[in-house]
Amino acid sequence: MNKIFLTAFIVLVTMNSFGQTLSEKDEIIDNQKTEKEIAPFTYRLFPTDNMWTFIKLNTRNGKMWQVQYSMSENKRFESYLSMTPLVEIDNEIDNRFTLYPTQNTWTFILLDQIDGRTWQVQWSIDYEKRGIMRIEQ
């Protein structure tokens, strides 16, 4: 009887310790994810519907580039969409600007998360069709 009780006790203690270890590990992973999500980043890449193209955004001042990758060296490039800073240098803050995709493959909305200003962002393979336009209130 004592052997059965001792065996059952060891099994329960072992299961309980494994359960706590997994919970602590999951909590650490959740904390790392939260820290990563709110950590300040100056640059972010936003995917487009085109599998080869991203928009690189300077989240401090709103400058943007179109980034295209490829297996062919002559098809890889980074070209500017907007090189005009949208805030004075004294007002630059990481994560100030972010992009939101629209249902139009070629169009994103740029948002200043501090003062609410918005811009229409157009990207394209054709240089003449790229740029940003302020959406006035």
C-alpha cells in the first residue's frame, strides 16, 4: 500500500512541476512578444500584395522607399517613394508613422499616430506613378 501511495505521490508531483515549467516558459515567451511589439523601431517593412515588393517606412519622420527583391540581381532595388520628412527633426519619435493597406493593391494610407494626419501612398513599378498625397481634413 505504501509503495502505491509513494508512486502516486511522485507521479503527481512530477506532473505538477512539468505543468508549472510550461506555464513559466509560455509567460516568458508572451513577455518577449509584448516587449518586441512595443519596442521602438525606426524602420519597418510593410508587405504589399505583390510578393516581390515591400514598402520601407522610417517610422520617425514618414520617409518611404519601395523595396523589391528577386533572385535576379538586376531586378533587386530600393527606390524612394517620399524623401521629404513629414515632421520637424525635433518632433521625430520612433513608431510615430505607420502604414495601412487598402483594397487597392497599389495604395496604402500613411497615418501620423500622434496628430492624426493622413496621406495616400502610391507605389508602382513605374517611377512616374509613385508618390504620396496629403489627405486633407
